[in-house]
Amino acid sequence: MQQLFGRRLDRPCKQFLSFILLFSLSSIAVSCTATSPNTNSQASPASSPQAAVTETLNVAVIPWQSPAEQEKKLQPLADYLQQTMKRPVKFQIAKDYATAVNLLVEEKVEMAYLAALTYVKAHDRNAKIAPLVLPIDATSGRPWYTSVIVADASKDIQSLTDLKGKRFAFVSPSSTSGFLMPLNAFQAKGIDPTRDFSRIRYAGSHDKTQTALANGEVDAIADDKSSFRRVQAEGKLPAANYKIIWESDPIPTGPVVINTSKFAPQEIAQLQQALIDAPVGVVDVSGSKSAGYTLAKDADFEPVRQIHKRLKSITIAER
């Protein structure tokens, strides 16, 4: 994990990554059966990689922003992948985090843009799911981001302990920055949200969480720092009125993951290459400007996995 968080990547690095793609495939379990290239074959898509390349690549996406805004921002990436992969690409923004996981686990889509925690949950349920790449944050130049807790400056909230008796909004129980990491921080401080908060909400996406804070419906929220800084720059949550009171350690950015049983090895290499070669400025699932992608492996998510194992028995209900 230190290697992941410590590495800063630029465009020349991607050229080097191109040469090691084939070696990375050895760590991905693939169970496809080669077939005749005849496109009229009656074989199923899962067992016919040659035929599958002409079919739509279905991609589930976790809801980070409003669907209309997210679709608009993701369209350049969809167009790029369709042109590069020579097959139709269909992005499906799930109604919630759990739905995105279910679509991938139940093999209703072949690929997904998830968050660190949703990847961990998906892999736990279906071992064929593996990460391909991580987006590189354009600001830090690294494949990680941080979770923050943002408070209304008028509510006299200076620290986590000041949240007691206040109204709080999480994003989703499956959100890494919007739930897992803040809950981990609360546990370390002896804070029990169910006992200590006067109200608890799950807004469903980062932009809805931010709207709840801006509208005065809650006193503080869990958020992704890049997302918060973006809306702050847009004037939605001005620095004079809202402030960060806590920030997490680095978290892997939301990975692009696939069901490896749906792709032949050469297709996996082609898809990884396409993403690593993606134009600078293409947005990732969070709506952030990406500086490209770097290779991902399951071990990158081990710290998140361990926190999830320790806290998954805790249920925080809305009230």
C-alpha cells in the first residue's frame, strides 16, 4: 500500500506500463474457452471470446453525482473506449452502490467502475472479479484520494467529538469515503453514531450529501475531498461557511474492475492498454479530472478490506 500511495505517475510512466501489461495477466484468473471466429456460432458470449468482441460492453457505475451530470461527464470516456475497443460500450449508472455491486456479481455487466469498498464487497461474493486499473488523481498525481468530514462553520464543530448531538449525513453504507473511513475514525474516538448523533441520513451519492449540508438539513457530512473541493470552487459550499474538520489516510481511487470469466486474455490486455492510454483529462467515475490510469492489483485494497472486516458487523440505521 505504501508503494501505491507513494508513487507519482506521469505520462512517460504509462509507456513503461504498456510493456508490463502481459505480465500482469498472470495474476488474473481467466476462465474462457476459445472458439471458432465464426460470428454465427451458437456458443454463449461467456464461452466465446471471439464473438464477444462484437457485442456490447456493459459497464456499471456507482452513483457519485446526479445521473444526468455523471452521464455527461462519462460520455467522452465511453466514446473513447468504444472507438478503441471496436465494440459498443454502454455505461449504466446504478441507482445505488449495492445495485452496482449486484450487477457485476450476478454477471449482468462485464465491467464496472466501483469504489474501494464496493470492489472488496464484490470480490468477496465473486472471486472472478478483479481490478484492472486505478485512476490517477490529477491534483496529487497519485492513484489515491482522501475522505473528509465537512461541517457547517456556524455550528461550532471543531473536531469529531463536537459532532455529538449533531445531525450527520453519510453517503451510503457501501461508500468508502462516505461511510467506512469516517466510521473507522468514529470508532477510534469512541463515538457511536447511533447513540451520539441526533439524526443520521444516507443521502445516496456525494452530490446529494453536499446538497443536504448546503440546505441546512444536516450539520456535517462525510465526503470525498476532491468532490468537496470541486463544489466549493463552484460556490456551492463556500469556504467561509463550511470547513473540513477531519481527513483520512490515503484511499485507493475507485478501480475499474471486470469479471475475468467474460474476457479472453488478449481482451484484458487490450482493455488495460486502452485505459492506460486514455487521453489526459478524461474524467473518472467520481467526476474528477483524471491524469490517466495505472495498473491495479487486489493487494492494493488490503487495508480497506481489513477495516471492512473489523467494522462490517456494525449497523448504523437512518433516523
